[in-house]
Amino acid sequence: MQDIRLPTLRAAQQSSATDQVFDALYQAVVSLDLSPGSKVSEAEIAKQLGVSRQPVRDAFFRLSKLGFLKIRPQRATLISKISTEAVFEAIFIRNALELACLQAAMTHMTATGLAELENLIELQKTTTATKESIQFQQLDDAFHLKIAEIGGHEHVWTLIRDQKGQMDRVRYLSLVDGKQRTIDEHVQILDAIKNNDKTTACAVLEQHLCHIKTYINDIRTQYPDYFEENSQ
């Protein structure tokens, strides 16, 4: 198994050991610390994180349900390669859910909500000159989560997160050149919200979420070993 950087688990407070292991592995997969096609071992992950094998086994099962792991009896467990078809399906589902959240948020928007969204954009701007792609992506997620929260649909983010993971590995590979575009689109969405222009807000959000379709083939050409061979 390749050397990976997993965060040290904190003492479980509100989350279980399985949840913490899952979150750590999820982030490692999305940030490509665990690269597509690489092998992972329950025993080695458990040793590195200082937990028993049971929470790792449970986290592996959850990740396999999201399409991130291939658990093969009597054979090594592998990080799944990226499926273009799965990415496109995730885009479709995420777009439908987030458009509904955005429209609800605009109905319930307050000055506090606008200020919170503005602050998240400003925080994102501080990461554009650095290589902190993980932090940038977390702030990107926070912006979209905040919209769901303002609309009264925070619970929908769980569904979105399950789907967007298929997109996130491709997005992560694009962030070297795509940070400013992401910020610009967030600004456009916020401006449309301020102007109570639902048509523009929804159009920009859809463009923002679907932009991955325009560069996924280039990413696949750059990183062919990360993608399934039969993925079109």
C-alpha cells in the first residue's frame, strides 16, 4: 500500500470511530492520497490510525457502497478507478438537488446568510495563491452546504456528498488551474442571489456544476491510469 497522509483521529466525541475512519479515508480518496487503482489493507489502515480493524472494515464497506472501493474476497482491496459514466450521473443528480436548494435558499435568504456566503468566498480567495487544494475544496463545499442550510435543507447535503465524491477526484485534479473560475462563479451566484434573480442564479449554478464535462477528457488524457479503461 502506498504511503498516504491520513489525519490523526481525534478522541471520539460526537462521531464514532467508524465515522472518523470513514471521513479520513473519504478525504484521502478524494484528494488522491489514495490514488485510483492502489491497494489498501484493513490491517495497515487500522495500525496507522490506531484503531481496531472493525471500524476500518465498516468504513471500507461504506466506501464500497459509494463506488470508491472494490472489495474482493481473498484478494487485495483496491481503490476504484474513476468512471466517467459515474461522474456524469453524479453531475445530473447533484445539479437537480442543488438547484432545488438554491431556489429554497433565495426564498429564505437573510442579511446574515448573505454575509456568511460572502465570508466563505473571501476565505476561498486566500487559498488561490497557495497549493492548499484540500482547504480550497472544503471551502467550496462549505459554500454549497451553506446554501442548503439557508434553504432549510441541510439534510440534503448528505445525499449530495454521497454523489459528489464521484466528481471530486476529477475536480481535485483540475484545481491547479480552476480555482479562480470557481471563485468567479461563486461571486456570480451570490450577486444573483442579492439581486433576487433566480434565473441567473440557477443558470450560473448549473454552469458551475456541469463545467466538469468540458475538461474531464483532458484530465483523463493527463492521468489515463486513474480512469477505467472502458470509461467513455
